[in-house]
Amino acid sequence: MSEQPNTPLLEAIDLRKTYRMGSVDVPVLRGSSMKLLPGEWVAVLGSSGSGKSTLLHLLGGLDTPDRDGGEVLYKGKTISKLARGARNRYRNREVGLVFQFYHLLPELTVLENTLLPGLVGSGVRVDRERARELLSTFGLDHRLTHRPRELSGGERQRVAIARALLNQPEVLLADEPTGNLDEQTGSEILDLLKKEHQAGLSIVMVTHDRAIAEMADRVVVLHHGQVEQDQSFSIQ
Ligand SMILES: Nc1ncnc2c1ncn2[C@@H]1O[C@H](COP(=O)(O)OP(=O)(O)OP(=O)(O)O)[C@@H](O)[C@H]1O
Ligand SMILES: [Mg+2]
């Protein structure tokens, strides 16, 4: 790749996002900026309603900022200005998404859920071998043909992470990945993310738990849609 080592992998510049509720405009992001460097793990911390999920959705290209409401750059390119094919590729290949409530499809098996990102988008291979490998790494070999309802919360989240990693994304965007799990199960999920991070995955993880946030290289604190604090820890 030709980009400079310090070019952020992902960058939010002065993002503004307003939701319209009836006749009232509700500003949710009010000029938020943040960077994710290659190989970095950034935690986004903030109270409920501060705009964390909204920010993550904009970073992942699931939603767009207001008109003239800033931009999201991936490797220096504005994602909203990419041609449709490149934008889809970004969403399907370059980023992986993990949600608090897993978002697995109930009628599909564990293996089929994991393979989903390989079924959408052009030019993506259905890599059953990689899906099996990931599920095996995550201790789910014996669960391949089970449905999500037969799994525990921690197992469901491991499937969701396997699914997010199927296409070998550069960035994992995780919205409170342990928010719905007990402490022990949550820490197993965090260990798993730590291993992926050590293997080179860049991560943006939303949480409202400061202790969890401090596992990251850097913590960005959102407050009423603005970045109140951006604190670096020493890179391990
Ligand atoms: N689609 C939407 N339509 C209208 N308002 C929305 C929408 N999505 C989010 N909001 C509002 O935007 C604000 C920020 O929401 P967001 O989900 O980004 O917060 P959050 O920091 O992730 O909170 P939590 O910690 O509770 O998940 C909230 O007040 C929410 O009600
Ligand atoms: Mg949220």
C-alpha cells in the first residue's frame, strides 16, 4: 500500500448528525472528530445518548452525516464520495461490525450466519474453510449446525465476531460487544478481541465502561455529541 505509515486508517472530521423528530431537529453529533491509526485500538466512551452508536454507524458507512456535516475518511478517501461499488466494498470488506445484541439471523445455523458476509456483495468468495477456522478458534466447532436460540449470549457474540471477521476486514467496529454479557463472559470476548488486535486488527470499540475502555490504546470520550477528551495510553 502506498499510504504513509501515519495516515489514519479511519478518520472522522467534524461530523454532524441531526435526527428530525416530527418538527424538531435533534442534533446528535455536533462536530465530532477522531482518528484510528493503523493497528490501533480506540475505545469510544460516553454516557447513554452521547452519540456513540451514531458515530460508529457513520464510521461504518451504515449512515451518512448531515449535508455539509463533515466526512469520514478511509485511508484518506471520503467514503461518501466513493463510487457505489467501492462504497459497498468498504462496508462489506474493509470493516466488520459487531453489535451489542449480536444481530444474528435466527433461522440460520452458526456456520450459515458466519458465512453471511460472503454471500452479499460482488467479488466476495464464500469461504467456508475460513468460517470453520474462525469458529474453531472461538471454541465453537461443536456448534456449527446450531441455531442462535440454542446458544448462550457469549457464544452468540463469538459467532457475531467470527462473522465480522470473515472477510478479513482491516477495521472492526464493535458497539458495546460485552454490554449484554456477564463479567466473566465479557472478559472472554475482550480476550478474543485482544488476540485479534495483537494479530494486526484495528478496532473501534464503543463502551460505557471506563475499565473496559482502558484496555484500548486510546480513549475518545463523547459528551453530547462532541469529543470531550482524547487520551492516549502507551501502546503495549
Ligand atoms: N434513528 C434515530 N432517530 C431519532 N433519534 C435517534 C436515532 N438514533 C439515535 N437517536 C438519538 O440520538 C441520540 C444518540 O443516540 P446513540 O444511539 O448514538 O447514543 P449512544 O451513545 O450509543 O447511547 P447508548 O449508550 O444508550 O447506546 C439519542 O438521544 C437517540 O435517541
Ligand atoms: Mg449505543
